[in-house]
Amino acid sequence: MRRAFFVAGASLALAAALWPEVAAYRAERQLADANARLAAALRGAATPASVQAALVDARAAMAATPGDPRAQLSASIALLLLRRAEEAKVVLEHAIASGERPELTLNLGRARGTLGDEAGAQAAFLRTAWASPAAIATLPSALRARVLERVGELEAELRDGRLDRPPPLD
């Protein structure tokens, strides 16, 4: 009888210890599913319904893992593919406020450009290239060349002591 109580108690303790991880594991699976659907969409092998399902999974992962930029990035990509740039911009701005990453600022530039904010798009692309020049490899070559040229100018200003902060995002 004692053994049964011990096993039951140990099982309950183990379940209580692992319970918080269940949501995290579910969120990881949802994020993996969303990313697989988005990868197919970017290859041209997905329907709008599949992209919408990716958005649902990404948003569920966002809710389960607040502050994790991966789910926010996936949600923003789905929103951009669904031509909902204003929503993507809001998601990205929220994500960037928690921690700036080149993949977030790159997609912010895409969202801003889609919305007709060319100056905002250029600022986001420049900020992306400043942090990680390789991150802008997916931009059209003419745009990428202009951004990299500006990065070179800013680096010269930095070397000359005329630059006191990175290029602004806004």
C-alpha cells in the first residue's frame, strides 16, 4: 500500500514538474508546422489556406511563448504572404521592441515597403544591413547594392569618429 502511495506521489510530482513544459513543447510543434507551411508557400507550393493555417499555428505559438521572436517572425511572414502588411508591421514592431534581430528588421522593411512607406522600408533595410550585411541577401540586387553602399558610407563615418550611433530604425 505504501508503495502505491509512493508511486502515485512520485507520479504527481513528476507531472507537476513537467506540466509547464507541455505548453512549450506544443508551441515548438506548432512553430515547426507553421514554418514547414511557410517554406512550402515561399517555394510556391502552398495554398492561401495553408498559409492561413501557418498563421494560426504561429499565433498559438506566440501566445504560449511570449517574448520568443521566432513565432512572431513566422506570424509576420504569414501575414505578409496573405497581404496583411499592416498587421505584419504591428507584430514586427512589437517583436523588435522586445529585442532587435536582423530577420525582424528585414521583414519590417518589407511590410513598410508594401504599405508604401519607402523611407521607413529603407531605414529598416539599412538597419538590417548594418547589423548583418548577409541578412539582406534576399533583397533585389539593385536595392541591396544601394543599402550596402550606404553601410560603407556609415562605416567610414564611424572610422572617422563622426558616427555616434547606429542608423535609426525610424
